[in-house]
Amino acid sequence: MAGTSGGRPSVYPTLLYADAKAAIKQLTEAFGFTALAVYEGEDGSVGHAELAQGNGVVMLGSKGTGSTFDKAMKDAGTTGVYVVVADVDAHHRRAVEQGTEILMPPTDQDYGSRDYMARDLEGNVWSFGTYTPEMKA
């Protein structure tokens, strides 16, 4: 499993918010998270943000962006989980062999990651990929 050294966790809760900017403000100002990265779309929506607390990171974004993750989360609540894996394609093959519902096949992302997305038996959305946000000391 990748992401277990160099200050990088290997499991990341992922959240969607109707007002992601307000969520970032509350998480940083009220709960003491540190914003590591915030990427906004041209329309002002938050496409992706990373916030750290202790040795953990949450990733979040705006609802209604139309992204694959946004669509997958439509009926699944607001939370998903991102897990770092060393070999996305091999991990995907194993999931397919076990009959897992795949929401997005392995896909190269603009930010350098290779990810795929699946739904578990209870409807939760799991993303597996190579991206590991770095936590600076």
C-alpha cells in the first residue's frame, strides 16, 4: 500500500458541501484545520480542497459540479473515502473480479493521479488512486 511514509496518510475522508467555501472557513476557523490547498472553478465553486488536522487530511469540494464524484455521491450522502494504492489498475481488476460496482474506471487525472471509483454494498463511494496530499511539518 502506498502513502504510508513521508508524512502522507493513505486514507482520506472526502466530503461534498452545498457551500464549500463556508465549510472551509468553519473547519479552519472553528475547528483548527489548516488549508493545504484550495482549487476553485471559474464559477467560484470549490473543485478540490485539502485540509489538515494533526496527522490526517480531509478532501472536500462543492456539490453540483457535475464531476464523476459529485454524480456518484448524489444518492450516497455527503461522505466518501479516498484510499491511496500503489497499483490502481491491479486494485481495480481485483474489485471487478469480486463483482464490485465500478462508478469510474481507472482514469488519469489532470493533477497527476490515476484513480478509480466504486460503490460498496451499502452504497458508500470509495475512490482508489495514487494521489497523496503531502502534509508539511
